[in-house]
Amino acid sequence: MKTIAALQDLVTAASLDFEPTAAELDVIEREMPLIVAEVELLDAQIMTLDRTPAELDERRIRRARRRVLSARRELANLSGGEVA
């Protein structure tokens, strides 16, 4: 019988004990409007999981989807502006 060994080092809590860099924090800050919009969409969708969506629920989901698309567009425009 052959033994199976890991080809990579073990991941331990000590190897993950570090803070994000300033650049990583800047990226998170730039993406925060999109993250918030996606969480709001997820909340609206979760509210309708166990029941048939009413007209108000459908409007809430539609608004949340528009916010996500708008946040993605703004983020893409920001990224495009920095690259060019």
C-alpha cells in the first residue's frame, strides 16, 4: 500500500497570523459599496426563501439588483480610470 503525503506545508494558525497590508485595505475600502449592495441583495432574497414573494418583496429585490449593478459599474469605471 502506498502512503499519501501532502505536497504542501501544513497551514497553521501561526502562519495566518498577520494583518492586511495598506494596499489590501485600500482595495477593500474601494469595493465596500459593492459588498454592501451584494449583502442587501442577499438579505432581500433570503427574506423570500420560505414564502412566495409579494409585490413589495419583488420591488425590494429589483432595487437591490440595481444597486449591485450600479456599484459594479462604478467600481469598473474606477478600475478603468486607474489603469489607463
